[in-house]
Amino acid sequence: MELVTTVQQVRQQVKAWRKEGLTVGLVPTMGFLHEGHQSLIARAAKENDRVVVSVFVNPIQFGPNEDFAQYPRDLEQDSALCEATGASLLFHPEPEEMYPEHFSTHVDVDGVTENLCGARRPGHFRGVCTVVSKLFHIVAPDRAYFGEKDAQQLAVIRRMVRDLNFDIEIVGCPIVREADGLAKSSRNTYLSPQERRAALVLNRALTAGRTAMERGERRAQAILSIIRDELDEEERANVDYVKMVDSVTMEDVETAQRDVLVAIAVYIGKTRLIDNFTFHVE
Ligand code: PAF
């Protein structure tokens, strides 16, 4: 596996692969890779001849009071994990490579970005869509892989790809959890041992909501209050949002019909964690 830092190096390599008639998968990441990312890389390696993993902590998707500076970074470990999982190229650009002087073009997706994390993190999806568009143009992959933990991000990227006619298949991959149910996240490293235990409340609360739905409950208000009650039991947890939305539009729904996303964002201490499940109503 090769590690490159410039757009030109990526383009040259992909061009050479294309000449050989090879297919290319892209896994965009912000690094500090865990088994969740690994599952994306493994899937990409299974479905494509070559896999590009990008590791770039994208400054423009963080708000002024968010954790850009302290976001965990470990390129050596990331590189080893990528290689072991079947990646062919690791793209690790400097911010100046992605955002040269006078950079002034952004990608805004309306509607689907306005609820959930979009409402709580102004400018976040503008930053995500801009960097992901750039990566799509740089790599021009056949397929790109994203985790379902960031369910709204996945819906936003699917919309952007459809609206802007990117010729790229977007592949969503299931949430990977720790043995005790906590969804894998690079931000879990911020948690103290007590907070790590407290964080289990996210999965517990969602499981209670899902169980109610499996028993036939369809009213959003009833399901969301079951989830909130469970979250309120944990004194270290501060709810940012608990929502049931249409899984395509990300708009609130009153009653579960077809595919709905039940999504939560919860602060455990200072760490903001997200988790979700989708539910299909026959
Ligand atoms: O999900 C992430 O890690 C990031 O939002 C992404 C898609 C790599 C864009 O920076």
C-alpha cells in the first residue's frame, strides 16, 4: 500500500489502474480508524479491484466550538490498519492541499440537512459535502462507502450524488458496535471510564424504542418518550436530540410508516455521541 499526500499523486495512480481496466472503491475517513472503518474498507476491497482510503480531518465541517484541534490522530496505526484490510492507496493531504489560498466554492444541500445534526451543527454538512465532492472528483471511484452510524450524512450524500449526477454508487454499511453495544466511534476515546459506562445508555434507550416498535407501537411521540425516559435515567447523559424521521427526507414524522430513522444525539460529559436504528414498517 502506498501513502500519498497530493491530489496529483492520487490522480496518477487511479489513471494507471483505469488503464488496466480496474475498478476503484473509495472510503473517505477522518482517520483514527476503528473496526467500523475497517468494515467499510473490507467491503470496498471485496467489491472493487483497488481501494483508496482518505484520512483527512476536514477543518470546514467543525464548528468554532467543536473538537477539530483535539480530534484524535494516529497516521501510523491508520496506515497499518488500511494495509492489513486490503487498501491499495492511503491519501493523507494537508489542509492546504485540499483548501488552497482563496478557496471559495462550497456544496450546499438543502432540506435533508436541516433537521437532526444539521440543525445542531450549523455549517457541518456544507463542510462534509464540500470535502466529499472534492474527494469524488479527485478519485472518481466506482463506489464510495459510508457508515450507517452517520445516517443523516449518508442520506445527504446520497441526495448530493443524485442531484449533482456523480456517477458513483454510494454503499451504506451497518453500524459496528463494541461487545457491550456502544457504537464504535473515534470520539469514544474522549470518554473517561465512568463516561464509557454511562455511554451504554444510548444503545439501551434505542433498544427500548425498537422493542416498542417491534411490539406494534407506531406513534413517534410514544416511542421517543420511551427513549427519552431511558436516557433521563443516566445522570451523565444530556440529550441533544431524540427524533423519528423519514429515512430519505430526514423530516420529522408523527407515525412510523415505511422506512423511518430513529436517531439520537447525546452528550456524555462533554462528548457528543450519536446513534440510531432504522425500522421498516410493512
Ligand atoms: O464521516 C466522516 O468521517 C466524515 O464526515 C467524512 C465523510 C470523511 C468527511 O470528512
